[in-house]
Amino acid sequence: MCPSSPPASPRLRVLSGIQPSGQLHLGNYFGSIRPNLEWMGKAEQSLFFIADLHALTTVHDAAALRQARADIILDYLACGFDPAKALLFEQSKIPEHTELLWILSTITPMGLLERAVSYKDKVQQGIAATAGLFTYPVLMAADILLYDVDTVPVGRDQKQHVEIARDLALKFNNAFGETLKVPEPQIRAEVAVVPGTDGRKMSKSYGNVIPLFGDEKAVTKAIMGIQTDSRGAKDPKDPDTCPVFQLHRLFRSKGEAEALSGEYRKGLSYAEAKKRLLAAYMGFFGAMRAHRSSLRAADAAEVLRHGNERAHELAAKTMQRVRKAVGLL
Ligand code: TYM
């Protein structure tokens, strides 16, 4: 089921960000990395960044953050990020992100943030209700608006955040004149919510992920441990309510998924469905995983140096317009 890739759009700017707050997982890959990589070379500018300032809202361990930041860059390279066609940069290296965060926060209604579901969800999971967590969507709006981005391919969990960025761009333009480009989210229905091993959305914070890279044992354990109902091995099963089947669909064509769905209804055992999922996963990610294990930190240095420098130039231009619009120049 490979969705058709985007048409060449020489005037579009596309942006995506991932928090370095743990290992990358299948949800990140299918919801964000792959759709964004498909824009590479087709959009006028495709930008990928490491949302390390956002990660500080949950990661308070310097060594862990450092490691996750280093890993995610190599993960991107292993997934196919091509520095000749796109930019990869670190949010924390571009001070304009936090400057724009502040300016936007002065026009952000409290009610808009109070309605943000991700904040409520994280607090419910026990994450400290800090000012940083509350204003997280405003920093995300700054990330997007700084680069005059047209479209932001994300999973459904980030849709509301991109809509907040839109609202803030419109609000800013109303208050200070046409300054910021108004972005659109882009969500692929078939990968909008990749389920985790417990059937809920796959998420680092739910502890239900299937990792992209790393230990083969951990991948096997995660896949073979996907929660299923108590139907017996030979009983007919409902593919539509089974997370194993939902994950199979990520790797299969429509015809293959239909054939598997038929087998489910006839009584394919969950153990067999999981074994086949593991084989599909290894078939799909095998080459990327081998490439990932051959990469070293030095491979990332030049990519980041170039990405940080170029992103800074773009961000600085927008900030000049913003400073002028609000009266700081
Ligand atoms: P993060 O780090 O939680 O996730 C990164 C990307 O992966 C997608 N994703 C999923 N998609 C489908 N199913 C899932 N189970 C799943 N889990 C994660 C997310 O939708 C996201 O696209 N706030 C963002 C990071 C961010 C950002 C930005 C993104 C900061 N600034 C500006 C885009 C533009 C986040 O926490 O993503």
C-alpha cells in the first residue's frame, strides 16, 4: 500500500520535526519520516529538524538528551535523508525559534492553549504541568512560521498543533499586517494513527512502541507481544479491530491486505500473523537497519553544520520581517 508520492511542487516549502525523546518508532516513520522524505527533491525546500527544545519538556537527563539528539540524526540518514536535497537542523541552534515563540505568545489567547488536547493528555500521563509544556504549541508555531512553510506533513496527533500555528499566523497578520505565511497540515489517512503494541496510538510516552532501529531482540519482543483478544488459534478473527492487522497494512499492497483479511476471517492464528509481521518488518527495514548500524557520529557533523547554517539564514530573514512588523526595528 505505498501511497502515491507527492507531485513535484517547485514553489512549496515543507517542514517536519521530531522530538529526540527516545528511540524512533514505526509511528514516526510512517506518520512523518516517510511522507516528508517523499517531498525531498520535489518541494522548493524541504526542511527536517530535531525538536530538542520541545524534548526538554519531558527529558530532564542531559546524557539521555545528548544521546537521543545524536541518534536521531543518524536515524534520518539511515532512512534516506539526502543532504543534497534537503536541510536537517537542530532547533536549539537557531535562537530565532525562541524569539518568535515569545512574540507569538504575546498574541496567543490562553483559551487556545487551554483547548490543546496534547497538553491535557500529557498531564494525565503524569508529565509535569510546566509553563513550557503549556506553551509547547506556541514554540511549534514558531518552528513552522519561521520558515515560510506551506505544508507540514504530520500524524493526526499533531493536527491541532498545526492548526494553532495557522491561527497564530492569521492573528499576527491581522494585528501587524501581512508578515507570516499561513501553513496547512498534511495528514495521510492511511498512516494518520499507527497503533502501538497495546492498540492505542504508538507513542514513546505510552511505552508501546516498535522501534525502527536497535536491537533485533527488542523488535521481536515488541511484535510478538502485541496485545490481541482471547480468540483461539483457529477461530475466525476480525482484522478491523486487530492491531497486528493494522500494522500489516503499512507493509502491504491493497490486494495483499485483502488476502490477509480473508485469512483472518477464516481463522489465521495471531501467532502466525505476528510472525509474518516480523518478517514483513525485517524485509522492509532490513537494508535501513544495516545502513544505520554502519553510521558513525562523524557522518552527521557536516550535514548538521550545513543544515544549521542555512536554516539560520532562512529564520533570520523571517525574524527581520517580524521585528519590523511589531516595532522592534
Ligand atoms: P513527535 O516527536 O511526537 O512525533 C514526530 C512525528 O511522528 C508522528 N507520529 C505518528 N504518526 C502516526 N502514528 C503515530 N503513532 C505517531 N507517533 C508519532 C507525529 O505526528 C509527528 O509528525 N510536536 C512534534 C514535534 C514538532 C514538530 C514541529 C512537528 C515540534 N515542532 C513543527 C512538525 C512541525 C512532536 O512531538 O512530534
